[in-house]
Amino acid sequence: MAEGGGKRRRRMEVAEEYELAARPNRSRIEDVSEATWITRKQVAILQQPRGKVLQTMGHMAGDDGAARQWQLLPEEALFMVQQGLLAMRNEKEARAMAVTEAMDRVFSGGMSPFFFHAYAKIRDAGFVAARAEGNFHGRPLLHVWKPELSKKWRKSQPSFVMGVVRCSESLSSSSCEELVRLQSRSNCPLRMAMVDDSFAVTFFDVHPNPDTSGAAGNPSCEFP
């Protein structure tokens, strides 16, 4: 039991719902959402949305005349599971997935673990991130808003657009040309997250040069 806000509040511990990697789950039950993972659609459908984190995650969707539902994309669902903020279950199963199970579901569905680690890094730093139109090197692009815009991000211009690459990938001339196109159709700065094989993430400001079909980046260990 733990106290908070002047009254005693029960905390959900690891053994009850989760197996969080190397850290106990200290989330209050009233902040833990519940969702069902739909493998064929690669989304999590929220049955019990709870907590402030959903102010910057998820979207309403519905098809075939069905009622609109609050859905989480794979990276959003996995991030919330890792943070202890989502009890996610398979269809027709009562038990919530462990973190390792959730990772297996998400990555086996085709999402790049390199993309996810870049997404998680930027979310951990307090930024808001949502998928943008298009992709780079086969991974989704992200619109990113600075933390101070988190309360009004849906009505604000993104702070920057971010792509994700692996350290082992070389930026070919065609890749540089794609960066030029991305920059030309974006009204905000372009940044890249470079992820190594240990999933460490480094961020770059990217300045495409259309005259030379190249891209010059200034590597920095500091978060953008």
C-alpha cells in the first residue's frame, strides 16, 4: 500500500499483471489502461482508457460501419506496456501480456525494433510523437512536438519531422535525394535518429543540399 494525494492508494505490483524488465511497476491502478491486441490489424483497442498519457497517444478509428474505438498503434501500445501503463491482452485471453510477449507480438507484426527504440527514447524525454505521412528506409516518419507543446500538440505545428536509420545503413545518393524531398514538403526541421545494434540512439540535425544530392548531418550526443 502507498499513500498519495492525502489518501491511501493501492499500487499494482509486478506479480499482479506485469513482468517489467528490471524494474517494478509502480503505476496506480487508476492510471493503468486496458486494451486488446488485434493481430490482424496490428493495433490495440482500448476498453478502459485511463491516465494522462492518453492525452498524447492514440486515435479514434472505426470501419465497416462499426462504432469508433480508441486505438493505439504498435509503438504506442508497447511503450505503454513497458511503462506499466497498459494491461494488454490477446483476443479471448484474460491474462495481460508480459513485456516480452508484447514485444514479440509487435515486432513479429513487422515493426522495426530500431524504430521502436528511437520512438521510446523521444517519448521518455517528454516529447510527443505521432506518425507522419510517408517513411524513410522502410520505417515510419514521426512528427515530434517539444514538451512545452504537449497540451496543445494536436493544434500545433510539429517542432520537427524525424526519420530513423540504423548505424549500419549507409545513406546512398537515392537516400539523400529522398531527404531533399522530405525537407521540401515539410514546413519544419528534419532530424534523424541513428540507432546502433545495442539500441543506443544518437540524434542528428539534417541539412539536405539539393545542389549536391547529399545530406550533411551534425552528430550530437545531446537530445535535440
